[in-house]
Amino acid sequence: MDTLSDIAVADKFYESFARRDIDGMLSCYHDDVTFEDPAFGKLTGSKAHNMWRMLLQQGDAGLKITHTTPIVKNDKVVTNWEAHYKFSKTGRQVHNIITANMIIKDGKIIDHKDAFDIWRWSRMALGTTGLLLGFTPLVKNKIRSQALKALKKFESQQ
């Protein structure tokens, strides 16, 4: 592991994200990347690439991304990042706080896991439904199902 180079890759990914620069983001990803988060579950390769494309193309124009300086911890690059945006389905403001764990291989992100509190997110994005049911498997599965359905639709239009 080349600590400084690996940190630079993660930093470039989030700086590109903040600028809505999809090419800059994806230049940090290995072709065989695995991405995982509570909303989409596990995505590999082009599906992970397309998820970011979709989020930037169809997302809130007012999206604001910030991140902390990445650090190396247990052979992973870790950074905390925050997203401020309007959730398109409800028009509600969301402030999501995420911890990213990345494994870098050959100067590219090969494994990227984002962790966040899906119940906290659902309370902001969905309002009362999220507050009352956002912690349940039913709502968590519905969120994932809708996210994957949107990704499939996006990919079919490319």
C-alpha cells in the first residue's frame, strides 16, 4: 500500500464529486470495482459506474458534497463525507453523513463501501413514513428496490 498515493486517489474522487465531474470520479475507479451502500446494496463494475452517472445526471442541481481528509486505517482509506441535496421523490432536504472505506489496487479504487444510517436518511427523505417505519426491513427493502429500479431504467436509456 502506497499511503500517500492511495489517499490522493480517494481525495481526487471526492473533489471530483464535489465538482460534479463524473470523468474525474470514474478515473479513480478500477474497472472491476465493487461498491456497496445501504441504498443500492452491492454493485460491481459498470453498475457502480452507472450509479454515480445517474446520481449526478438526475440528481439535485444544488447538490453539495464535502469530505474530510482521507486517512489510512487497517489497509483501507477512510474518509467521511457529507451530501446536502433535495430528494427528488419528495422534495425534502437531505443531509446525509457517510463514512467511506476504500481499498486501492494499482492506483484505483477496487472496493468502496459507504456506510450511513438509513433510518436517519429515511426520516429526512421520506418524512413521517421514514420516521415511523424507516428502520424496518420493509422500508429498507423498498428503498433498495426503488434505487435499483431507477438504476436499471437509467442504464436502459444509455
